[in-house]
Amino acid sequence: MGSIRRYIVVRLLTAIPMLFILLTTIFIVLRLLPGDPISAMYGGKIPEEYAERLRHQLGLDQPIHIQYINYLWQLFRGDFGTSTYTKRPIAREILERFPATLELTIYGLIIALLIGIIFGSISAHKRGSKIDRVIRTYSIVAYSLFIPWFGAMLQYFFGVYLHVLPVGNRLDATISPPPTVTGLYTIDSLLAGDFYAFSSAIRHIILPSFVLGIVLSGIFVRITRENMIVVLKKDFINFARARGIRENRILWSHALKNSMIPIITIFGLQFALQLAGAILTETTFSWPGLGTYLKLRIEYRDYPAVQGVIVVYALLVILVSLIVDIIYAMIDPRIRY
Amino acid sequence: MMSRDVILDIRNLSVIYDTIKGELRAVEDVDLKIGKREIVSIVGESGSGKSTLGYAILRILPPNGRIVKGEILFNGIDLTKLDEEKLREIRGKRISMVFQDPMTSLDPLMKVGDQLVETVLEHEEIEKEIAWDRAAKVLESLGIDPERLHDYPHQLSGGMRQRIVIALSIILNPELVIADEPTTGLDVIVQYQILELIRKLRDDKGISFIFITHDLGLAYDISDRIAVMYAGQIVEIAKKDKLFEKPLHPYTQGLFKSIPEVSPTKKELKSIPGFPPDLINPPSGCYFHPRCPIANEECKRNRPDLIEVEEDHFVRCFSPGKEAF
Amino acid sequence: MFAMSLSSYLRENLIDLIKRIRRPKTEEEWFIAIGGSLILFIILMTIFASFISPYDPTIPSGGSYQPPSWEHPMGTDKYGRDMLSRIIWGGRIPLAIGLVATIFSFAVGVPLGLISGYIGGALDRILSLVMDSIYSFPGLILAIALAALLGPSIMNVTLAIAVIYVPTFFRVVRGQVLSIKEELYVTAAIAIGANKWTVMGKYVFPNTIPNIVIVFSLSIADAILTEAGLSFLGLGPVIPPTPDWAYDLQKWYGVAVSQGYWWLAFWPGFFIMLAVLGFSMFGEGLNEKLNPLLREK
């Protein structure tokens, strides 16, 4: 039986070909599909010579295999190209906005996981009862919500009607961000002892993370419930009961732990969904993260920037799937190479 | 019943499962007494209700199962009337159960030692180290190296796992252990060892056993008395020698006749014709009558009671002792 | 061949199903009933839009930014167009795109899944790898990439969304095929000489139908959300003044929030949710009914 260290190493190695496949797929999608990206972005209303110049600038007039090699080479050097809009290196622009997305996603996930695990467990335990019915309905309604709509409604209610919460951005305009340690305003402001910044950051993140959290929780409730039901039927659960172990302990110590594995796996698979949700949440709340960046650059026809963001998203997906697999292996002693 | 100390007295017990198709009568009108230091086997086919009986005693029936009638007296206390808290105190500590499949009885994510300690700590307020010691001692008494406490279930063989399961069931020194097919799926040598273990536990620690099995041979090997179950009812119960010598119920006779023999003359493999009855809509009268060669009109109309036909030999039949198979 | 088995299967099971749905008892049946009703409601509303709609949705019929009133139960937008009419007409594009995209995914994913699962080998491995890569990639982002690349037109958006769900159909069908393949009756059929295609058509395929229906419904739900997401990000196929729920939401939610014209944002988004909810509930209910988690002993 191998050790966990060996598992991590092997898993990292398998991630590399996956990375290649994904990057190549993005390349194919973005470059090879029929349709000239330049004219597509400009809706065909662009003088040909200007288009030619743009194409040359972006290196789109070179042979495909050269483009591909350039593409990979640049990525490895961390060069994501230069924005046609701001003329700044895209890698830097992405790095500037990444912490915002991270912060929103973290808080959203915490809410989603808490709701998901607690409701899902209760629902599985009390299967068939009224509360199960209510929770299941909640879960379907939650993931049917259209994020911009849900967000807009909450913005109106809390932001305008009740006027208790802000409707956009990360901080009040009058407050300057705390010195960067993690990039997460809520944490950094605490570390800096800046109470005004902290309270402002919290007030700004409540609504967006709540919106993201609720919508994501729909899926988590369902997955937790399904897995808990399967686990609760297992023999060792009944055997624990036969040994006189408290129901509470059975639920949280035995059932939940055993459910966590498939839950974590699905969480990893659903990460893609969470990214999509984050994009919509950001644009609704003018949250200055990667999602808003993406939207704006699409509007500005900043083709290299759009490509850069998509590549970053792909990288994130691979990274998360890697981390999930490793956590999975740490929890389940049966998984080893 | 002889005047030994009766520790478990089941009277008139009936258990029903609520299914989509209707109420399933899993256990019906069961009377059973278990004495101190006694090993009683319950023999029957799958679906005969024997496992359900075990779950009912400990009140760990699945959510759609319920006791509709009867009493389960454990040292005078009626288990059917106890609340969950009191039942918890009894489970694992005074009555415990060993499940059929050792592969799935243990939490795969928890070390074996932790599961033993957990069992102890749920019932007694002692220090963790002392509990750990107790766990080590129990393993030793079962012939297992205490180092195994640090292992996860998947690192152990089937036989080892079943021994751990048994360890879990006796660590608090119960008076009664319900063993549900504890040797099924294990190889013959391990089977033998487990049986030895059970005998030793009864002899040294005075634990009574309810041994549930489908194997008559095993039942004979291990038990003092054998109860035969069919369609949720006990159809015959007697001391093992009596039962083997002279089975009185047609079903029991059929069981004996269908045990394959190793003999020079090749005989056809006999089995009892027909299928076990539908317990949602059971047959009228005696549940066995559709398959019984000697069934008569009375068997089709009336339900026979469990009657003491000979000394300490009970049968549920209108024509007990008549040769059916 | 497929059509034959499909229709006989439908005949057998559908009638039984409909009977149960008329009187929902279990919660799954409630989900199917409510989901189905919502779907029916939305579809009917969309089909009979020209009959139901009180005004022409593209032409001003009232004052600008009017709150809900008797003449305009859902108020008017900036150009004085009646919101109720825009809502009634606004479902055509999301539904059409959702439906067509899902049909397309179905048409590509199911046969590929059947073949890949049944034949196995290298073909199966390659296809599975490709499908997994697409599947694990964020759907919305893929759609964004495709829509941005191909240019936002109805055809392209439909195509972009369709690509996202091909792996879903593929996986479900392939999984089913793999498990059914091992079943005894398939081996029996082959043993008596039925050829591969007959086996697939007569035995394997009908058993995959229930799950296909479920995935179909859930995919439409998701497709509507994705299309709405694309519209919201400005990559939608809609050219004003065509009414479209997501387009309206995107256009007006800013003013709705800041100026309090809540009816402009509430109703479009609400109907998006109703449509998605309908298909989701239907799919979930069907799923719980056909693949129950708890099978009694």
C-alpha cells in the first residue's frame, strides 16, 4: 500500500497531460473553428485593412502550428499577451482582479456548503417527512434561480427599498483598500486593524456571496441528500445503532464522513458550475473580479484578454480537480497507489 | 419450558413492513424463550423472518418496519415499551447483535480500535486509555493481535473482520448476543473458528446466543435448541437431538430431505416443491399448506397454533409427526 | 427500428405514468405534476402569444416607465411598451433555443453514447476523454467562448449551447449501455444469433429511454439558464425590439434597481425562473420516480 505522498506525486504527473489537452482544446476552439474571430467580434463591420493589421498584431495570420507553439510558449512564460484596449499586460490585469473573484467565491462556497450539508443531512435523515419535502423543493428552486434576477431583486429590496446594504463594488467609494496581504479585503482589513474598511468590505460582500451561495446550495443540498441516503442504508450504520450509539453521533460522525467523499468529488466536478455562477454574480453586482473583466473585455472587443481569462478559468478547473483528488485521498484511507 | 433462568421471553410477537404493495407480515405470533447460557438457533430460508426477528428484539427495524403486537421481555422488562434512551443503554451492552456481512459491518473510515473504544465510551464514563485497554484485552481474548487496533477494516481479512465484529458485540459483556448468519460467506476453516469462539464465549462468559442461520448442519453443531421458521412463524422448536431424530413438522422434514447426501447411490436432489408464500397476501389457514403433501381441508381453513406435542417439543401443525416427505 | 421500440415503450409506460400524475400521491409525483403543469403553461403561453397578448410588444402603447396598472398589468418600459405583452412573447427565443439546442445535443450525444458504450475499445476511450474534457469545462464559459468567436446570432448561440450538453447525453447513455450490456438477456439475445444492431435497438435502447427523457428535461432547464446568462453578458442573439426575457432583464435591471422600476426586472426574471423550474421539477420528479434511491427489501 502506497503512501499519500506517492499519490500526490502521481496525481500531479497526470495533471500535466490533462493540462495540455485542455489548453490545446481551448486553442482549437478559439482559433480553428470556422469564423474569423476578428470579424466576429466586430460584427463584420470593420474595414479589411484594419482587420488585417489587427490580425497581424495578434499573430493570427501565421501558420497554425506556429500559432500553436507561440501560444503554448507564451503561456509557459506567463505571458498572456497584451490587451488591445488598455495596452497593458493581460497577466497583470488578471492577477489584479483575481483576489476579488477568490474572495467572492470563497464566501459563496462557505454559505453554499453550510446550507447544503446541513439541509442535505437533515433531509436524508428524515426522509419522506414534510421537512424532506420542503428541503427538496428548496433545492430545486434554488438552482433554478437566475442569478442576475435574484441578485437584482435583493439589490432592490435591501439596497434601495430598505437602503441597508450597498448594491455594488467591494468597498465604499470613500474608503481605500487595506494593504494587500491576501488580497481579500475582509481579511486584510482585519489584519490591518482597519475597522472602517472591514465593515465596508463585509457590507459589500454580504449580498453577492449570499446570492451565489443560495444558488449553489441547491445542488449541494441535493448531492448531500443523495449520498447520505445511500450511506444511511449501509450495514455499518445499523450496526452502530445495534451497539447503542447515539443517533446524533451516527449521523455526524459516521454517516457524514462517509458521504463526504462523493460530495467532495462532485464538488470538484461542479466547480465549473460555480465559476459560471461567479461570473454572473460579479456582473450583477459590479464586483471587480475576473467575471466583470471578462464581460467588459467582450464588450470592448479585447480578444487577447478574453482568451487570457478563458485560459485562466481552464487552469483553475484543473487545479481544483487536482486539489479535490488529493483531499479525497487524504480522507479515504483506501485510496493509494 | 424447563425452569432454567429465562433471560429473554418473546410472546406473541408480530412485525409488519409497510411496503408500496401493502403490509408485509414478516414475523407473526412468535413465542420464544431464551435461557441463560443457552444457544438457540433459528433456522429458515431467506424471507422467513429470522433476521427481522433479530432486529425487532433490539428495536432496530428499518423505518418501514413496526412491531404491531406482542411483548419482548428481557429480564422482566418489556423492550417494546421502552423509549429510545433506555433502549440505547441496552443495545450493545446487555443485548448485542452480530450482522451477516463482516465486509460491510464496519465503518471503513474509522480505525478498528476507535470503533471499539467508541462502543465502550457511549455506554460508560471512563477514560479513553482505559477503554483502549479494554479493547486490546478483548482482542486478545479472541485470539487477535492487539496491534490490529490501529488498522482500518479494509486491511483485514474477512475472518478477522468478523472476529472484530464479534469483539464489538461482546466488549461490554452482554447477556445475550444475536448472531445473524455470522459465518455465511466465510471459508470453512474460519467458520469453524467462529463457532469455536461462540462456544467459548458461552462457556467462559455465560453469554446466551440466538444463532440465526439457514444451515441445519451449523445449527446442530452449535446450538442447544433449534427453532424452525417459515413465513414469519415458528413452526417447530425442540432440543436439537430431538429435532434431528424426529422432525414433526412437514416443513422440517422437507428440509432434512433436501440436504444433499454424499452417497454411493446417486439420488435425485429433492427439494420442497413450490415457492415461499407471498407475505403480503399470505395463504389461508396454515401458511405451509400449498406446499405440504399431507395438507387436508382443515389445514386450508384454520391456522394451527404452536403446541407442545411432546416434552419440550413444539409444533405448529394439525398432523404433527405424520410422514410428509 | 428505434422509432418502433420508442413508440411501443411510450405506449406502455406513458399511459400508466399519466394516470398516476393525475392524482399525485408521493412527492415525486407532485414534482412531476407541478413541473409538467409549468412547462405546459409556458409552452401554451408562447404558442398562443399572438392571441393572448394584449398589445404589440415592439410598439409603444403607453407612457414611459409606467408602474403596473389596469391597462398595463405589468407596467411599461422606457419606450412605453407593455411589459405583459413582452413577457408573453418573450419566451419564444429562450424556449426555442433551449429546445433546439437540447435536441441537437440529444441527436449527437445519444448515438455516440450508444455506439461508444456498446462497441467499447479504443473508440470508446477516445470519445470518453473528449467528452470528459468538455464536460468538466465550465459550460457558460464554453458558450461564451463559442459565442464570442462565432458571433452572436441565434444559430450560433444555439450551437454553442448544444455543444455543452452533448457530453451529458453521451455519458448517461453510455453508462446505461455499459450496465445493460452485462445483463443476461443481452447475452441471451446474442447467443441466439441476433446481430449487434438489433440487440442495441431492441433491448439496449428502450431501457435507456427513461433516463434520456430525464436528462432532456434537465438539459432544457440548464440551456434556458445558459442562454439567459449569455444574453445577460451581452452575447445574446436578440436584436431589439424583439422581446426576450433575458434581454429585457439585462436591459432594465439597472434602472429597475436604482429608480425602483421593479416591474421591469422582476417579471422577465420570474418567468425565466418559472420555465427553468418547470423543466427542472419535471426532470427531478421523473428521476426520483424511475431511479428511486430507496428500494425496499
